[in-house]
Amino acid sequence: MTNDDTLTQQDVVQKLRDTELVMLTTALPGGKLLSHPMSIQGVTDDADVWFFVSLSGGQAEVLRSGPEVNLAIAEAGSWLSVAGRAAFVEDRAVVDQLWSDSAEAYFPGGKDDPDLGLLRVSGDSAQFWGLPGGRVAGLAQIVKAKVAGERAPGGTGTTEL
């Protein structure tokens, strides 16, 4: 994030690329929210996030029933929330490009595993909350503010994607 607390699409892309796991939240047909940890396979410059997902699991069924999702990242000192839409994509070239040894742990049939689904989450908007200077500097600032009896530092920004 820039120093003036303005969140840009490039900031969101970088934060997504800097993490391996996100929480993917979907809404069940009755409105109940359900979250799953997901391994990011790739992030485009347009802030589209790619995942591999089991086609036979309940998660795929929920994703098919409603595309609205949220991706959340939390680490010491910062949090990112991305609201968007999920879509299953059939694109062999993208599967080939994103495939890794870690994906094979979940899909032992490899890239040809019939249970392998390719999911793209396209972001609509993002919100970031964070401490200036990153994790270590931010935690030091929190401690300093607590000792001094001052308000803890931090900033927030929102952007359309």
C-alpha cells in the first residue's frame, strides 16, 4: 500500500502473490457462510486468483450454486479481504501452466485426474487493513502506543478491482 493509505489493484495483486493460503468463503443456499483454506495456484495482473479444487466435494457443489465468494488473508499486522465471483474454467493450458508437485499431493491422478477442477476467482473489490512498515515495525508501533497510552497506528484502504 502507498503511504497515503490508497489501496491500488497492484497492491492487492502483490499481497495475493505474497501469500500461499487464503480462506475462501462461500454462501450455502440457505445463507450460511462456509470457509475453506485454499492454496493459491496463481494470480494475474488483473487480480484473478486461480485454484485447483475437487469437483466431487461439497465445496464444488456450493460454488456451482452461487458464485459470490470472499478471499481473506490475515497475518500479523495486516488483513486483506477480496469480494468476488468464482467460476469453473476448462482450460488445459492454464492447468499445465499452474501445475506443481504440491498440487499432485491433492490430485494423485496428476493433471488428468478426473476430480481436478480449475477455479478462477475474479475480484470485484478489496479492502486492506494494516500497520505501517510491515509486520515487525507494526507490532513495535502497537507496543509503543500501548506503553504511551496512545491509539495504535494503522490504516485502511478499499479499491474496486
